[in-house]
Amino acid sequence: MSTIYDIAKLAGVSPATVSRALNQKTQVKAETRKRILEIAKELNYSPNYLARSLKNRQTHTISLVISDVTNPFFTTLARGVEDTASRQGFNTILCNTDEDPTKEREYLDLLLRRRVDGLIVSSCGQGETLSELLAKEVPVILVDRRIEDLGWDFVVGDSEAGAYQLTKHLIEIHGCRNIAMITGPDTISTSKERIAGFKRALQEAGIPIKPEWIAVGYFKEEFGYKIASQFFSQKNNLPQAIFAGNNFIAIGVVRAARERGIKIPEDLALVAFDDLEAASLFCPFLTVAKQPAYTMGSLATQFLLERISGGEKVREKREVILKPEIIIRHSCGCEGK
């Protein structure tokens, strides 16, 4: 890899002159600058941004750490982060943890070594790894999933309210009483809040909560398929409806139902958290609690950039909880949109 010292030797000038020329400083003669730029191009020179960042103490790079980049929710959230960061002259590094705490820790260690200016994190853990960042004094914004005791800003969706509204709709509009729930790990806030909203709707309706009908595990299609298949194997105790903790789980439920000839919504009502962009190709159309993913990513990035540029001026912890949009479609039994 070529350096400014190689350029300086070939141009017959000092390294300082090369640096000034490459950085468009006015004190370099036009003829000298032209010769330096030509040599730099011939040597395929690229600036050492890490060295520059050490001097300036800023890399103009942030990172977004999410659990599943294939999920349309996180894809849209990431676009909100990247668009907002780019407008402010920041680059974004995207890291996908696959809901693996070990992988999350490795990414965070790597990002700190790369000296990113700040982090936006949707953590797959309970905060043990993230709590180590407190000593690093690196600005962190939590997105989608919150961890209360860390004291960081967060931007999340109202999972409890969305789950409550969807479950209440099943009960009051469709008369469902035997409702099962399949969701992600109950160690993260989104799952815990969705379970809480689900239970609250049942309790208000006087419906007994059946622990065996609340399955926690992974926000994955295969988990939805596996648990739904187990529910469907109980021929004399089929649920009237299933609440899917996210869109991928819902796909797994639909796949399991189709394999067994169970029709949605005629035989089984289905609701889910988070929408699918390909919903128009999906039959039946899903009734969902749609979160403003792009806004979530954009706001989190604005908060992070404010912390990076003048963190001492932003003293208060900022907590934003965004309401989901309940979209009624065919999968619950309604005419839908």
C-alpha cells in the first residue's frame, strides 16, 4: 500500500507538501499539486482514514447492530438509519447478529477497535454485553428493543399496545376465546411486552390464560412452523386463533396450516406484529400491527448524531415509544383492506 512518503519521494517534495496537496490546501502551487495528484493516481493511493481519525478523534462512521437483516422490518429500519446518517456526512456499518449474543459481543468489540463514533443497537441479549460499553464512553442509542437500567436513549415501538389491540380485536370482533401465541425469546423487551399486551386483553375479557398456549423461542419462520404444527396435532384442542409475535413467525404458521388443510381465516384466525412488503402476494392477507420502522431508524440516528456532536448539551435521557398502526386484513376473518 502506497503512502504519502512514497508520493513525496517521487515528486521531490516533503510529506507535508503532499498532505497539503491531497487535502486541497491553498499554500501548494498549482503545478506542484497537479504533479502530486498524478503520482498519487499512478500509485493507486488511498488515504489512511484510520490514522486521520486518530488525529481528529472522529471517524464519521456509525454502526447499526441488528438481529436479522433479512426481516423487512429491520431492512426498513436500516434504511432510515443510513439515509439520515448519510445526509449528515456519516457512513454506516451494518452488523447482523442472528440473535446470537456471542456474535453480538464480537461485533461490538470489532466496532470499538474500528473507532466508530457511535452505535445504534437492537440487542439480542439482556444488556450484559452492552453494559460494558458504559466504560468506553461511546454514544449508544437503543432501537426497537429497550434495556431500562442502562440509561441510554431509546426509540422503540409500543409492543404492548399493539399486542393488546390485536388480541382484543380477535376477542371482541370475532368471538375468539381459545387464542394461542407464538413469539420470540422472553428475555428481550419486544417479546415481554407483546406477551403482556396479549395477556391483558385476555384478562379483561375474563378468558383464562393457558401457559401451554404461549410459546416463546425465536422470531423465525421455522419456529412458527414448528409450534403451529404442534398446536395443529392436537385434534381435539385446536386454537381458534394464533397471535404471531412477528411476520416471520406468521409465515411459518401459514405454511403449517396449509400442509394440514387448515384454512385461514375460515378454520383459524391469524394476526401478527410487523408487516410484509410482499403482503400483496400473500394469501390470506395478514392483519398486523405495523411499526414505523423507517421513522424508528431515522429518529435513533438523529439522537445518536446529536450525542456525537454535542453530547454534553443533551443531558436528559430521551425515550420515544412509537404507536403501531393496526391494519385489518383478511387473516383474522374481516373483509380487510
